[in-house]
Amino acid sequence: DAGVIQSPRHEVTEMGQEVTLRCKPISGHNSLFWYRQTMMRGLELLIYFNNNVPIDDSGMPEDRFSAKMPNASFSTLKIQPSEPRDSAVYFCASSPGTGGSTGELFFGEGSRLTVL
Amino acid sequence: AQSVTQLGSHVSVSEGALVLLRCNYSSSVPPYLFWYVQYPNQGLQLLLKYTTGATLVKGINGFEAEFKKSETSFHLTKPSAHMSDAAEYFCAVSDPLSGGYNKLIFGAGTRLAVHP
């Protein structure tokens, strides 16, 4: 079975440009998470969705960041405008759901973003 | 709010030696606890988890962890290290009451090096 699929794997852009990261969760999973990983701050939960609805976006750094989940098989994380401090690896993860779920997240391989 | 502390950002062991990675948590209620492993340029994958029941849990690749409520600890061990165990290990906690089962808070990670 296909795992969580993220694209692009690598993105290099210039400050001020818009960046869109994409995620396809595992089919049948109804919870989706976006994490950011940096050396300084470790793994930070940015936002998570349940049944396509954002449940908790308290980790989203600022208004430059936005996330959507238009359907059960696709999510985007957008940064506009991007800044050098946004450079990080962004992970998407999915989970079977909240009902009876015990917290096993399935991670994608990440999107490494470099903002010059 | 719950939090996770991993003691030691880097641990180095000899091949065949005991592996001990330390994790302490704080939570308002008995939490669910997890260990994830991250190999270079990959996403995280679940090693093991504690939800309820037996406090000694066994995971993949010969790892195990013991939940000690009195010490608020969930240390990860493996009797004999293998070169392939070199990776970064993350302890995580979820608080079913405040964040839901799926909202995991990760520790800063411990990088395990195994030398011949």
C-alpha cells in the first residue's frame, strides 16, 4: 500500500516567493497533520485536520502560513510570502482517526524547504 | 499542558552494548506514550507505544520501553545495539483529555550513534 506522499521533496526558493507543499494521506485515514522540523525547534505541530476540518491550528506560526484540506485525499500547506526562517523540513502525517485511535501517525518523507 | 523531555541529545554506544534512551513527560492525566525512529532523510516511524495495560511494551527491532508512572518516565532500551540502530529517536506524548489521542507532542530527539 502507498504511504503518505509529499511533494515536492526539495524546494529552493527566494525570499518573498509563495511556496505550496502538497500531501496525499493514506487512503482511509481521516486525520492529517502538518509538522515542521528544524534543528533549533525540533518537531512542531503546525495544524491538524479531522475529516477534512481543521481542528487545531494553534501551531501555525503566523498569517503567512495557511493550510487546506479540500478533500480526504489531498492537503496543502502554503507560505506566502516565504522568509529565510521558514527553511525547514515539513512533514505530513496521517492517522486512521480519533475514534479508537491510539496515536500512531504515518509520516511522509518530508519536503525540505530552503528559502534564500 | 503536556511536555516531553529527552535527556541527552546525543548518545553513543558500541555495537553489542546496551542502548538506553531516556524520556520523561509531564501530563495532567495518564498519557499515551510513544517512541518513534527517524532514519536519515526519512519520515518518522513508530517503534512502540504505551496506551493502557502492561507497562512494559515491546516494539520493533528488539526495542522495548517501560512506563513508570511514579517516575513519569518512558525510557527506551535495547539489550544489544546493532549498527543499523543508528538513527534519531523521538519520544512523544498525547493527552487524550486536552489534545485528543492523535495530537502528539514530541521531545527534542536523541541521536544514537553505534560504533564498531
